[in-house]
Amino acid sequence: AQTVTQSQPEMSVQEAETVTLSCTYDTSESDYYLFWYKQPPSRQMILVIRQEAYKQQNATENRFSVNFQKAAKSFSLKISDSQLGDAAMYFCAYRLAGGTSYGKLTFGQGTILTVHP
Amino acid sequence: DTAVSQTPKYLVTQMGNDKSIKCEQNLGHDTMYWYKQDSKKFLKIMFSYNNKELIINETVPNRFSPKSPDKAHLNLHINSLELGDSAVYFCASSLGPLVNEQFFGPGTRLTVL
């Protein structure tokens, strides 16, 4: 079974600084997708960034980028120029590309990010 | 326009009651999901429907019964509510079962007293 582990229950960063959130996963599959979701206090789940396992290039979305290390099964999220609005719980998630998983997302435990002004 | 909506947003009820949570999406998606977020914020999939057919049924007590009257709706009915059912329930949808992005609803916070 696939598992996703976020080893940092909480992280904090100063506004305008950079922070990296860690995620590791366990799978025997070679074709899958990885995601970072943000959950602010409003509770809404928002997709931040996604990475296809077959792509070597790391995904980037504005201030958000990932460091995807397939062999190490590591998928960290870097937030540059942190803003107060980035404060939220961040979830790493895994989805098998095909087979019978039918879109099932497996989530990590989450990391609470605090941004200090 | 709300893409994925859930009603109600908050639900407080007594143990033993039966309750339903409704979900609707106006995105034209074929696939819908129910996730449960427990008190420790852990998110786990419960069910998924594609074109009104059940395609994912995780290990969930049979007191939970999803119903999809059409592709735009996926409701969750819970019988004989227990204290442990208290959680936030999220509905989500995607274009198809193997399409990347899932769009989440705002969640329904269920409190069982």
C-alpha cells in the first residue's frame, strides 16, 4: 500500500523568507502523481502544485516549487518570498497514474505553516 | 459561481440519529469523491463515483451509504451516528477518475453529541 509521510508537524517562517516542507512517500509503482494541497483556516482545500513522476523537471508555480527526487521518494515544497496568506496546513498527496486506484488520493499527515510578519 | 458545494456546512446531531450531507458540482465532471478529515486533520478517501457508478469503496462502516442520483450530485447518508463519526467531510470532483486535479468542496463539519 502507498503511504505518504510528512515528518514536520509544524514549521514557521518570517515573511519574505523561504521555507521548505518535506514529504516522503512509499510506493512500488513507477507511474504516479504527487501533489501539494493547502488548507487555510477557511478549511477549503486548494491545489498548490502537482508533479508527474515521469517528468524529471521539477514543477514550479510562481513562488512555489518542488524538489522531486524519484529514487529517494522525496517530494519537498519550497515557498519563496513567504506571505502572510501562505499560512495554512499543507498536505502532500500521492495518486497512482492508472490501474484500479481511480483517482484515489493518499494524503500525508499535514504540516502547519506559520508565517511571522 | 461555486464549483463544488456542500450542504450543510455545519451539522450538529445526537448519537443514534441518521443524517445526510449533500454535494453538488457544476463543473460538468464525471467523477466525485467523499473524503473524511478526522480530528487530527488526517484526510482519507471514503468513496468515489464515476458516471453514477461506485468505483472506490474504502473500508468504511456500512452505516455510511453514498448515493449518486446523477453525475452532478453525490450525497452521503449516515445511519446510527456514533461519536467517532465527528469529522469534517469533504466532497470533491474531477473531470474523470484518472484526471489530475480534484476540486474540493468547502467541507461539512459534523459533530455528534
